[in-house]
Amino acid sequence: MSEAASTRSSAAHRATPPAAPPTLLPSLTHLLHEWLPRQRWFAGKGRSITGFSLVSATELLPVGSASAPGLLHLLVQVHQSAPSTPPPVADCYQLLLGVRASLPPHLAPALIGHVQEGPIANRTVYEALQDPRLAGLLLERLRTPGVHGSLHFQRDRAVTIPPALTPRPLDAEQSNSSLIYGNSYILKIFRRVSPGSNPDLELPLALARKGCERVPAPVAWYEAATPASREETYTLGVLQPFLHGSEDGWQRALRALAVGNDFTTEAQALGRATAEVHTALATALPTLMLRKQQTQLLAAAMTERLEAAAQAVPALLPYAPALRTAFDAVATLGRKGRTWAAQRIHGDLHLGQTLRAPAGDWSVIDFEGEPTRPLTERRRPQPPLRDVAGMLRSFDYAARSHDPWDAAWAVRCRDAYCTGYAKASGADPREEPELLRAYETDKAIYEVLYEARHRPDWLPVPLAAIHRLAST
């Protein structure tokens, strides 16, 4: 990697963007009230919006022309009422707003609304990523690094990014937005952002420096300096090679189930790929040992999540005492002096976070971690078994989603995955049964809560795992 890919220029911190007109955000407030809750990436669904505050505003393309589109980049704090009691919550979102006098018909689905007052009065604002002209401008900014207002665009200067690649939105995203440029690159745009380096930039850069080819290396990215500290940034977007023709592991597994094919060869290869990523991360970034105190905290946090989930989903209550024994077992081992190595991991590993190239090689993607968890937690070193447990649960999900359910298929995949992991790393996850069971249990509890809130029809899938784990 070049020097530009491994260091941050101080120019972004020296730049002082012009202040946004104080009436800009108030003029958009009523539109954002209606539009934001309808977006798939908006995390605050079900809670009332109580206000907005502007973190930064950058005019990426002038909005004053009546004949050409403008582009506004906003970081906006969205204040909401808490689910039960105060204090209220506030999340920061990245918005890219197109501004036109009127929308052409092909952009009608991108409409946010018409502004009645303020600095862009009598203009139409819309989702800029749906406009090929504005989406193309983002790539041009990444091709030519530098500071633009509060934004700092960087790239690996060893990589030449071709101009004028045709953009198109990727519709498969949930918590973020992505643009594909000419089947060559994919730009992930983080929507809900926090101060600090996002693992989806930090970890692939570290892996690239170690020569790990299992993860597409970032070729460009952009950030914004925080108002409070010019030494800390929001990671806003990452451009990586688009693995055209690849298929994600989830779809591949479902297709194998549909036609009755074995998946153990694929599962073993996935185990090897996971182990290679873990090994590279352990050499690229600091590691630590979980000793008595850290182990107690780990078990206590798992127990707390169980108790909260059981209150929210009564179907968990009969299983809670048996599930708690998984966490108690880890705590007991910690008190007896057992330690575990912790390092940076993927944090949200499952079949959908893997891609198989036409040639047969597996890649691992999306290192952001669970977006609902705080950034500091996602960047914390953890035992690699957490990733392993996530993949084991994914095999179970795939098997359960097929009718008729093939329990033996999941068992074979789980064993093959662990075998592949052991061959590549020298450490068999099955030789750490207490910690593996605890992480599987914790993941299944999370799944129960998620499905109960968002996909009740899927609730039997994690509840079947809960029954199995409570009987272990």
C-alpha cells in the first residue's frame, strides 16, 4: 500500500469550512421529519423525532444555478424520544441531497420535497445517490483527493481510478447505501455515523498492508473532521473493488439446499478463509488477553442481554435459567484462571458477508460490525470465536429457511467449517466448547429479539437454536 493509504493527511484538520446559513436546516426540517423514517437505513424507526441539529454542511456542487443540479452534503444529528424513559437519543446521519428547480420524470422516485423558505427556497430536494450525475461527482472527488469544505477525500495513490464510470445504486443494502461504478468499484456510504475510524475502513486497510487477499483493499475513502476535535473524524464512505460475478454465501447455500447438494466443501473453504483473516488481523493490530476481570465482564454483559431479551420476548423466559448456565460456565473458568486471546475481528460474520468468486475463491466483506452497537464496542478486541459462532448460526439459519428443514445439513456444514478453520489456524473452535456455546447462545438471543421486532414469521428459527442450546 502507498503512504496515502496508511496515513491521514493533516490538511483535513487544518481546513475551516464556511459556516452553513443558519436557516438551512430549519428550512429542511419538515421534509426530513417525513422522509427519514421511510428510509431503510434509518435506525430510529418507532421513535418520535423531537428535533435536528447540524453537525456540518458542505456544498459539493453549487446549488445556486436554476438550470443545473446542486449537491449538499449534510451531517445531521437526529434527536428522538427514548423508547421508555429519558434521556433522549441522538444519532448522526450522513445525507446527500440533490437540489434542482424541478425534478425530471426519471428522478421522481428520489423526491424528498419542495423547500418553501431559507437559502434554497423554491427548490426541490431529492436523494442525490439516485441521480447519475451527482453520483458520478462523488467518484470524481475520490479520484482527485483533497479537502472540500469539512470533507477530506483520500485514495491509494498506487491505484488509478478510471474517470466517467457509470454509477448505479445497489438495492441490497439495509443499514447503509452503496453505489457500483461500471462493475469495477463499489462505494459504501455510511448513513448512521459516529466519531472515530469505522472498522470497515480500518480493518481492510490493515489487512491490505499485511497482504491478505481475502478482503478487497480500499482504494479511496472520505471523512469529515468532528466539530469538537480536528484530530478525530467521521468515516463517511469507502471505495473498494467490486467483485463482479461473485455470489454471496447465503444465496449459494440456499441454492445448494434447494437442489439437495452438499455444502461441506464450501463450508470448509469458508473456515479456511475466516482463519486467514483472523491470523492476519492478529499480526496487523494489537491483541490482548482476557483475564479474570474481563471474563467476568464478558459473562455479565451476556447475562444482561439475556435478561433484557427475556423481558421483551416472553417465549424466551422458560429457557432463561438453562441459557444462563452457558455464561456462568465462562465466568467460572475465568475465576479459575482461564484466559482467552482477544484481537480485532469481523464482528458480524455470517454467510451474507462472504463472496465466492467464479474461480472459487472466498472473500470476506463488510467489516463494520453490528451497526446497532456503539463504535467503541465494535472496535474492541474480542475472541475470534465470536466470529466463528456467527457463522455457525448462519448455517443453521440457512438450513431452517429451507422446507423441509434439513438439520443434518447444518451439522455437516458446522463441522466442515470448524475443520477448515482448524487446518488454517492450528486452533479448533470445538476445543473451546464453553466459550463457543456462550457466543452461540448470545447470538441466538440477539436473533430472537431481532426477529420478534422485525420478522415475527422467522422467530421459530432462532427459537429452535435456543431449545438446542438450553438442552446442551
